[in-house]
Amino acid sequence: MPFIKVYIHFVWSTKNRVPYLNTPELRKGMWKHIRENARENGIHIDFINGFEEHCHCLVSLGDDQTMRKIVQLIKGESSYWINKEQLLNEKFEWQDEYFAISVSESLVDRVREYIKNQENHHVRKTWDEEYKDLIDKYGFERFKD
């Protein structure tokens, strides 16, 4: 049995950054559902939270898991669930793109705290500003379709 501890901080937004998750109750329900579904599928979500138009998810990868499969499962199933439950008056979708950033063991607590404080964080900074900061801070390149 391998011993693995690889943390990835995933961040993704709703389709076209629409603030579908505009109430604390809806967000809590979404995060709870994602966590429960992930557990059923062998995905270890260490911490999850977000705001009206995006999600932050700290995941500890298993030995046979890929980032792509984890994100596809979480995003696809949660979109299906929220639409099936008719929790919104319109169709919910996540954006195709996402960020995946490795997290050093020494920084896990700081990332958890950052994810935990999303509501307060976005009083001062919009999702668009955070998105641009992620691209700049980690050196991601923007590609035009």
C-alpha cells in the first residue's frame, strides 16, 4: 500500500461567472452535497467553500486519482444534482476551466483558512480580481479560443 499525501487546491467558477450560489443556504447545501458525493467516490476533500460564483476545494489525491477525473466528477455530479433538485429557476452549470495548484504540507493550514474565509475575502475583492490574481501569482497563461 502506498503512502501518499499530495494536496491540490482546486478553484472553478460557475458558467459565465453567474452568481447562481447567491445565498448562504444554497452554498452550504452545495458544499455539503459535494463533500458527501466525493466521500462516496473515494475522493478526500479536506476543505471546501466558495462564494456566489465560484468554489475552492482542497483535495488530498489518492494513488489512482487524476486531477481531471476528480474535477469532472465533482463538477458534473454537483451540476446534475442542483438541476435535478430544481434549487434554481434556471439551469446551473460550472465553467469548463479550473485552477489546480499544488499545496505544500507546510501551507495546508493557511490554504484551509483562506478557503474558510471566502465570504469575508469577497467583501474586499471580487471574483474577477481573484481570478486575475491567481493567473498572475502562479504564472498561468491565458489562451484565447
